[in-house]
Amino acid sequence: MKNNKARFYVTLVILLIALIAFMAIANSDGAKGSGESRADAVNTAIKTGDAAPDFELKNPAGKTFRLSEALSKGPVILAFYRGGWCPFCNKQLHDLQVHLTEFKKLGAELVAVSPQTPEKTEWTETKNQLTFTVLSDPDNAIAKKYHLVYRVGAATNTMYRLMGIDIAKNNGSAAGELPVPATYLINTDGKIVFAFVDENVQRRADSEDILNALKARH
């Protein structure tokens, strides 16, 4: 019994250390002013009042989603996330799923985008039991249109690998790039009426704020 208890506490300590380490490296990518850091991406990202760039992407099943087509039916909530390996992303995806019915009642479609391969996107979708549209963005092509992409530093990439996270494998690309997590509410006219983009990857848009922005449209 004592051995089991000791094992439990050792495991707990290891998990806590791993979480602290993850939080530390998660916010240490790129060098400010390099044009490649999260801070630079936040400064150049598409903001409230801007026109949302149109795009076309596929879900893991190969079905095509086109933004302009979706907007012809109602507003779109567009969430860019880094990947299913990121605990902060999974927390956000879960929260969005919890509020999905409320979003739909207000006429909005919810869409999440990441640079992961279709296989990894499907894994994320299944793991989080997501019932909204989840898309793969090869080489961050669409995230680049929204000016959200930053380069993962070599030291950070090494730390991720030591933790079993292979960004290149997850994304099917050796570019070493990720999107800054961002959430947009896009009106039917293609204009962004709500935007949340933060340099700190632990901070995400509050679903209540998204709901309030949706209600403000009416």
C-alpha cells in the first residue's frame, strides 16, 4: 500500500514538472523583432474590422469547406489552433464543443483549423469528440493569409521532441512553423467582428465573449 502511494506521488510530481516545463517552452518561441516570433505574428495578424481572407480546405474525410460558401448561410466562428499535442488547444476545443449548441442557435458555424496532417486532425477530432468542422491547413497556407504564422525556435523544437512532440511529423512539413492560436467571428459580409489573438498560447478566446459578439449582431 505504501509503495503504491509513493508511486502515485512520484508520478504526480513528474507530471507537474512536465506541465511546468511545457508551459515554459510553449511561450519561448522565436526572437522578438525577427519577423518570425509569436509577438511579430500578433502584431501583423488580421484584426477586428478587417476583411477575412476567403479560403478552401478539406476535413479528414476529404470534404471541402469554403469560407465564402459558409458565410452565405450565416456567420462563421474560425479558430486556429496549433495541434492536438497542445494541452491548451485541447482545452479550447473542448470548451468550443461545450458551447456548440449555443453557437448554432445564434446561426453560427464553428470551424477549427490547424497545420496537422489529415490523419492527426482526425485523431484530434476523435480524441476530443468534436462534432464541428475541423480542417487541415497544409504548410499553414491559410494561417499565413491571416498573418498568424511564427517559426518554432531550434531549442524549443528540441525540447518538444524530448517530450515526444514531433511538430514536423504532426504537420507533415519540415518548415517548423505554427500558427499563433486565434479565434475570429466573421460576419456574413466577410468582415471580422470579433478577434482574439494572444502571444501567450495559454490564453484563448472566452466562449462567452464569442456568444456576446454573436448576440451583438442582432
